[in-house]
Amino acid sequence: MTKQLRFLLLAAAFAVPFAAFAQWQWIDKDGRKVFSDQAPPADVPAKNILKRPGPGGKGAQPAEPDPAASAAAAPKPPAPKPTGKDRELEEKKKQAEAADAEKRKAQEEELSRTRADNCTRARQSKAALDSGVRISRMNEKGEREFLDDAQRAAEGKRLDGLIARECRAPAQ
């Protein structure tokens, strides 16, 4: 008797995974994958059905429905209007998009302010360099060094590039 019980339990354990084969998988009109234990609606084209229940799944075709059932299923009413939950979801989506747009706008404004500040500083440094005033820097030892002609030329070239990059009009 215990062997029969073991056999039944073992058979039941192996039968459980086969229940998972009764799954439908298709792509809905919004392009999302849908998983269900029920067949897709009639408005889903056959090319969008990715998996059908039964052995083989992908290659298995559903049983041919009888013409009476097809006729009864054919005149479907139009899709219902969005319910309150759908409207709430759409409203939340719009609010999230508006918040994202506001955040992007604030980031762009901050970037614009930073660029304007960088432009002003670069122009001031270039004016000081072009004025001929002796300019000094601190070296890695903490000692003051005055720029020679080659260093002034290199610094002028660097500032010209910075001005060209930071002082241009923002891309529209």
C-alpha cells in the first residue's frame, strides 16, 4: 500500500509542472507581453500570439472553433471607456511627466547659469592675460612662479578654447 501511495505522490509531483504548460502568451495592442491562462481577445492577431497551451507551445495551433462559436464571438462591443482607475493612472502619468519636464528645465537653467559664470571668469582671465600684467602661479612646492612668454601663450590658447566652448549660445 505504501508503494502505491508513493507512486501516486510521485505522479502528482511530476504532473504539477504540466499545469504550467496551459499558459497563453501574446503581445497586446500597446506592445506589452501578456501572460494568461485564458486565450487572448479576438482582436489580437495570430502573429502576436507567442505561446499557446499544450505540447510544443509555439507551434501548437488552437483547436478549430466551431462556426457558431466564431459567429457569437465576432460581434464584440467596442473597448470600454477608461474607468476611474485608468483616469487616475493617466493623471499620475501626466503629473510624473510634468515633474520630469520641470526637473529637466531646472537642470538646464542651472547648466546655463554655470556656463555663463564660466564664460565671465574665462573672459576676465583672458583680459588680465592680454593686459600684459605679470601673472604668477603657485608651483607644486608652494612657490610663486611668474609666467614666461611660452606659458602666457599656452594659457591664452587654453582660455580661448574655454571661451569658445562656454560662451557660445546654448543649443536650441
